[in-house]
Amino acid sequence: LSLHPLRNYLDLAYVGNISIGTPPQQFKVVFDTGSADLWVPSTYCDSVPCYTHNVFNPHVSTTFRLSGFPVDLTYGSGRMVGFLGYDTVRIGKLVDVVQPFALSKAQFGLEHAPFDGILGLGYRSLAIQGTTPVFDNLKKRGVISQSVFAFYLSTQKENGSIVMLGGVDNSYHKGKLQWIPVSRPHYWQITMNRITINGVAFGCCRGCQAILDTGTSFLVGPSRVITAVRRLIGARLVDNEYAVSCSYVARLPTIIFSINGNDYPLPPQAYIRKSLRGKCLSTLAGGTENISRSETWILGDVFLRLYFSVYDRGNNRVGLAPAV
Amino acid sequence: CLVIIPLTKMKTMRETLREKNLLTNFLLRNNDDRSQNVAHDPK
């Protein structure tokens, strides 16, 4: 039994296609740097989400092997219980054989999710004990030449976002990539020096940790700091969401993250988003105080849409540069 | 050797729940702050 970091997929938006098995069975998955497991719904699952998503049928895959090891992945807005198996996973033209993955038997709270499952790109220590994450397997089998992957997340368009595996196309960012050492190879975690708004330090006063996480949409920090920032920008709780007046957004302050000697500004247009009903909602969330004793922030899609991000497993470092 | 996988920006679960008028209930059960947790790693 393996319990896992709580996640919230309420705001997840970026999904890509993979296939599992022979013949291939197609799935929409989140390529998620904040976890390290691959799971998809299965024909053994009779929960509601499994009737609204693609399910994997091991019986029709000639390359499937059963492990049977139980898996329990709990999220902030859902949970997946299942078991482990092995099969061939195809990602684009990459063929990843004998890949461990979890097949769900039960899923809770994911019926409206715009994805079938999750493909984790975190470090092996984050994965189900004894399993090899997809990227490690691709590397081990020499399927990819460079131990690096990268994300470009579009801001407005439905299409145009990509994940690159095995190399980096530098045409997706402006200027030079700024390399930052991974402080702890578990999450994609780096040390952040300071956070300032209007020149005033807001949290991270003595340095803190930041997790780059494509599986989190928001900017997440310690609740007390997020509460202070919400107060500063005049965000009010409306229908259980923090909203600001849309006419006020342009005058809101920019949040500046100082990392490894470089500043990464986050303008209000990035951390305030307009809902389909025209409300202007804050994408700041609290709750990271129970990740670890030291102050930690999660830089989710809100940040990663502005900054092209490269994840270098070979050198345990992250590269950031303004996205085009 | 570079493999590029297109990602599609989907309608989020939040928007879908909002359209179905299920969001307020959902958020009452998982208040936004707590639900964004990436909790301590049990390992």
C-alpha cells in the first residue's frame, strides 16, 4: 500500500496522448512533474469516473504482465485505488517497454477530470516503492539520448503547448536558459531567495524551497503569506473563491520571485484569471505549510506559462527562461 | 532524438463543475486552500 502526496486536479488543463499495450490502447494523461507514477483507469474499475473515461483492458494486451502490488494514490480532489502491472507504453514515437503502471480498480472524485490518468515525471524516490518511473525507464533503455525534458505551456490557445522528451528546442524561449541546481532530487525542487511585491518582501524572507509542478495549476504558498497577499490585492471570497474586480487587475502589483540571482516577475494578468462567466479569480492558494518544516512554494502552471522550463535529470538542474 | 508531445489545454474540472453548478458544494467539501496541498511525502 502506498500513500501519495495529496494533489488537486481541479484546475488542471494540459493533457497529452499516450498509448499502453499491444495493440495500443489510447489515454489522455497529465504530464506531471509533481508526481512520478503512471496510472490509468482499467476495466476492473466500476467507479463513475471509469465510465466517463478511457479504460485499460489488460486481457487484450499481449504484452501486459501482472504484478498485483496494491496502489492507493490520494489526491486533494480525488483518489485512485488499484494495482500494478507492466506493459509497453508509447509516447509519440518513443516506445517504453516493460513500464510499471497502475491500473485503477476504484476512483473517487475524478468523474469530471479532463484526463484519463497521470504520467508522473518526478524523481524515482517519489514513485511507488520499487517501481521505475517512465522517464527513468526511457533513460535506462537508452530510448532517449539526453536525460532532459522540457515544458512549454501556452497562455491563451487551446493548442500549442508541448512537452519535449530527450532534448530541448530553444526556439520556445527568449534569451538564455538560467540553470538552477535541484536542491533535493525528489520533487523538482529548487532554492528560492526572495519574493517581493512593490519592493516589500512577502514570505521567503530567509530563502525558501520552490517546487516546479506542471500538475498544479495555481501558485501555492504558506497560507498565512497567501492570506496577506490576497489582502494586499483586495481579493474577496465570493462563492468560496477569491475574486477581484476585473477593472482593477491592471493596477495590481507584480510578484517577483528571485531565484539563484535572477528575478522572475509574475504580473497580475498571470495570477488573476477570468472565468468563463467573466469573474476575475485569484490563482493563489495556501496550504504548503504541511509539505515540510521549511517554507515551500509550488510554482504551478500560473508560473510555468510565463517561463519555459527544462528539467535536466543528467545534471540535476532546472533551466528557466521567458517563454515566447 | 528530441520527441515533442503536443499538450491540449482542456476545460478544467473547475469550469465543468461550475457549469453544472456543482462547484460551490465541491469547494465547501474541499476548501481551495487545503485542496491545493502537496502534502508531506509519507516515505
